[in-house]
Amino acid sequence: MDEFNVTSALEPGELVKDGFFTLFESVGALEIMDPKMDSGCLAPGEPLEEKLQVDVPLMPEEVLGIMDQLLCHEMAWHLGYPLSQTLFTSIHLESIMMPPPNSLEDAYFTRVEGDHAHTDRMLRILRAYCLGLLKACRCVNERIKFEHYYEEEDFVTNTYHRSLLDNVPGKEVFDEIRDARDLLHSMSRELGAEMTQALDFRLELRYAFLRAIELSELRTHPESLKTPWVEMKAILDPISQSHPLGTPCPRFFSAKLQRRLASTMPPRPIVQLSFEEAISHFRRLAVDGLEVADVLKYTDSQSLLNFILTFQAKKPQPLVYIRTLLQNYVFKDMVLLGSLSIRQVFDDDLALIVLPSSRLLDRANDNVEAVNDPRYAIAHQMEVFRQRAAQSYLDVFRAFCQNRCRVRRTLCHAIQDWEAVQADAEEIDQLLQLALDEKPLSYQPFGTGSARPTFSLPLSSWAYLYKLRLMVWIVQLGFELEVYQPDELAGMYWYLSYLARIQAGHVERIKAFAVRTLNELRARSAAVTAAREQQVTRSLSYLRATLLEAAVTWELADALSSIYTLLYDRLGLVSPPPRPYSTDELRYEIRMRPFIPIELPELPTYTEFSRSVRQEEKPATALLSTAESAVAGAKKGYEVLMKFGEKEAFTAQCHKRWMQATRAGFKSAIQAGLAVSTLKRVVEARDKGQDVQVNVKIPGPHGGYHEWWVVPTITITTAPKGPEEIEGTLHPVVSRKEAE
């Protein structure tokens, strides 16, 4: 009793210790009465449980405020926050979910039939909104769980054993929302036109979102799938404008509800997303949902790949639900885009890249049963190759449906698989070569002086091209994700140029065999070969576009490598940070770790890499000339690319996004040209013995025109002395605005 009297005199949170109070006990004491650590911590007079006052009458302004707050919590959940800190802090949602409703008749704020919560008109309208919200959350959650995603990186699907209307059919929820809208319109005189419209728009949003989710399962008629997304996009503006009509009601949201969830975590603060942010994210969700339906309009395999590449490269990246929706459209039930077999898309890709108008892809081969017939061997070997390579091929599409960091990590593993695919394809190529009785072509490899007989090796060439593309994407994503330090940019841009040169040479080789096929077809009867000739012409068009993209990549990468070599090594305008615990060689090994297992293209040794990047045998003026020439080549290549239509660029349904990226690359080339011009002035001034002060700014990947091209901004802050002596050699500095 004495102890009770003594402790009753202490203030909440006050601790008493004696001389034997250990470190372990003191750390434990720090957690006591800390709201972040002590799940039972309560303020004086604060109840442990939140009383669910869900049957109190609500004004229309309060209902509007609750709806808008629920919308904010919904978007916070879509952004990756758990339900426990967002939607599950609503006492209205909690009262519907617990106890779990077995039917729509159970899904009321209270379970007492005929009470105020069942009869009040404003509560019925709020209930319909909550039902639509919960049903949409369940559908979104199930879709995301069904596809490839990473919970620790993207999205939290944990529902804490709460039922998101699992047993309530979607049709009944649609009917409930329609009934609520009818009820709302019957109250229009009482509420006023402005408030009636504001509430109706929010109910319409719930209906349209549920409809969009429902239609997405069909994967047919893309224009029909777009209708609810168009409605959502149109509704968001009036919703945003009517937000001031609502009254915030924080008393209907409580972090204490987290204590009721099946979780071992102490209650965490409610995630507070502003209404403006929520509307912005919802608008982006609607726009992306509208665009992603276009993926179902299949034209060819490379347009499909470019659609996914450009769509996933959007900034900000589409939300995880849209990314899983893209996976659903493309891969669901192993029927691509809702109507295509894997073989159809796979063979389309082979025909477009390496096998235009080829006997190897003739479907008639499948009907041959004579074992001695070469067509039987062709059909068998091609099927073996499809079974070996199809999964690796589809994984490329699936990889780009992830977040950007995960894309790069996945590709680092995928190139080893493509290495094995290439090795298997080489064996099959040898067998097909015998079955076709193929004649070699006298071909002069890219960058060499002599021609030699060469076979087409189409399957291994196709696998090698994809492996090269994956390696290029890995390096480019490294720039976008800021994997490389600024003083490493010279080396990584040199390696990107190295890969792009090899890719361009390989495409030239494939192109040579496509030209031979075209010449052979033109030597035959025109009536028989017109359609087949069109296939080869289409393949040549694709190879031309691929060759141009590889060329501008290697030219611009070459220019940036020279620029950073001048900045860090030759002119000393920027100094790398001290790194006492690492060496350049160790960092090179770390950067190149994904490529070490790859046999072809061979990874340069560190000595070769360092010599190629530093180019110590060249003076600074020669490096500037190299950079200037490379920039000019890149600009010419981009100018040609920007004239391509969607047919020439193979960008059906995504040409606008592809063109934006191409223009951004062109602007980066112009900016690189400005950097070269400024460095030229610096070198010329130093050759004259002038003291020049230079300011160098290396932006982050999102500070320039394109995330893959990190172009430094170089400015001369102090003009050289005696400008009259070098006036003729100074190059005018062009502003960024003029460059655009």
C-alpha cells in the first residue's frame, strides 16, 4: 500500500531508478511511455479503445470531407503505405469490415437493423461510397498479388485478416452505388445543386473505378476498356474544384484502430497525404490506365516491346497497380494480349529480326511426318529452340514491368540466361544449316579489312542481339539510377560506347543476310514473291532503325567519355573525392560484375579499360576533336530518327513517348556540343598562358534532358586576361534556351 501511495504521486512518464539500474533496464525504460515504442502508451485520461461513433447524424459537408479523406488514404495505399496507416484508420470502414460481412445486408455501419445507421440518408450515401472503395481495394489487392511485384519495394498487400467484402458480389455493390445516386438526386432541393453534384461526382468516381477494374479482366476491345478511365479522368477536375465544400472530420479517423488488427507492430502515425497530392496521383492513375489499354492493339513484337519500354520509363513511373495491369494484359493465362499464342509473338520476332520470309518459320513444316524429310528436322529443331528460348524472351517483357531498380537487377541475372540460350542456339543453327543446305555469304565484318565466308546462324544471332541489348540497358539504367559516381562516368560511357559499337556491327551482319534474301527473292517470279519481299523489306526497315539507335548511342557515349576524361584527368577542372579504402581497379571489378560471366562480348581487362578511357597518348586537342566529331555524328543520327514515323520506328501506340525520348537525346547531344565548345575555349586560353576560372556542374540524372545522358554544364566564370589577344579563337557560348 505504501508503494501505491508513493507511485501515485509520480507524473505520467516519470521514472525512478536506484543504484542497481542496469543498462539493459535503462534501454527498456526508454521504450516505456514512448508512443512510437510502447503500444500501450496512453495520455492521461485517454481511453485504450476508440469508440466507434458511426451512427451519429452527419451533415452533407461532413460526408464530403470524409469521402475526400478516404480518397487521400486510398492513394497513400497505392503509393506503398500499409492499410493499417491509411484506410484502416477509418472508423466507418472498420465498422463495415468487423464483424466480417457475409452478404451486402451485413455490410452496414452497425448490425442493428432499423437503427439510425440503416435509415439516415446521408449515412446511406456514405455507406455506398465505402462499399465501392472496399470492393475496389480488394480487386486491386488481388490483381497485384496475382502478378509479379516486390512487397518490400512496391506495395503492401497485407489486409491484417480483414475482409474487403470478399463475400459480396461486385454487381450488388454497383447496384448500391446506383441506388445511392438516385437517393442523392431525390435530395437535390434540400442539399442544393452544388453539394448534390459534389457528392454525386464522388459516387460516380467509385462506380467508374470499379467498372474499369471489372473490364480489365476481358482483355478485348481496347477502346471499350478505356471508357471508364476516360470518365474517371473527366470527373477528377470537378471533384478537385468542389473540395472546399467539405468539412474535415479527423475525429472519424484514429490510429488506435491499429490495435484491433492482426499485427505485432505498435500503432504508427496515420499517413497524411494532402488532397492536392491525392488528386494528382489519381489523375496520373487514370491517364496511365487509359494509355495502358493500347498495349492490346498488337501490330508486331518490337512495337510491343517499345510500348512497354516507353510506358515504364515515364516519369513519374506508373503506380504498381497499373504496372500489374500491364502484366495482366500481356501475360494472363499464358495467352499474350488476350488472343495471341506465345509462338505467334515469338515467331513474329524471329521473322522481323533474323528470319524474314524464311522456311524455318513455315507452319507447313509442322504437318510433315516423314522423318527423312528436311522439313521434319526443321520443325523439330525449331520447336526445341522455342521451348528453350521462349521463357527468356517473355522474361524481358516481364522484367520491364517492375520498378526501375528491380528492372536493372533482373536484367543483370537475365544476361547469364541469354548467354546459355545463345550457346544452345549455336548448336541448333549447325543442325538447321545442314537441313537447309545453306550456302555461305562472303561478308566483311564491321571494322575489318577482309571478307570471309560466313553462315547466317540466325538463332544464335537473334539471341546475341538480345543479350547485347540487355547489356546496354543495364549500363543505361545505371546512369538513370545514379549507380555510378561522377568520376566514373568517363569509364562507364566508354563501356557503353564499346557495347553499342559491337551491337551496331552485329546488326550490320544480320542486315547483310537480309539483303541477300531480298536479292534472291527479286530474282524469282514477282507474283510469287511480292508478299515475301514485303516481309524482308520490313525486316530491313527494323534493322535500319536499330542500327541508327546503336550508332547515336555509341557516338554520344563516346563524346561524353571524352568530355569527362578532359574534366577529371587532363584539365583537372574537377577532382574525384578521396577514397582511401578502394582503388580504381576494385571499383572497375564491382561495376563490371554483372558482365564478368559473359564470354561474348569479352570484358576488357582493367588495363585495357583504363588505357582506352584515359587515352594518354592523345593530347587534349585531339580528345576535343574526337568529342566534337562524335557529337556531330550523334546529332545527325538523332535528326534522322526524329523523322521516323511510327511504322519506321516500330513504335505503334507509343510513338509520342518514343519521340519525346528521342528529342531529349537530341537535346543532350546539343548540350554536349556546348560543353565541348566551352572546353575548347578553356584549352585555347591555357595554351595562351591565360588563367581561366571554370565552373563545372554535373547534374543528377533527372537534372538534364534525358536520364541516360548525364551532360555536365561548364561555364567560364572569369574571362581570360587580354581578350584582344585571343578574340579570334574564342567560341561564343550558346545558351541552353538557344540550344532548345
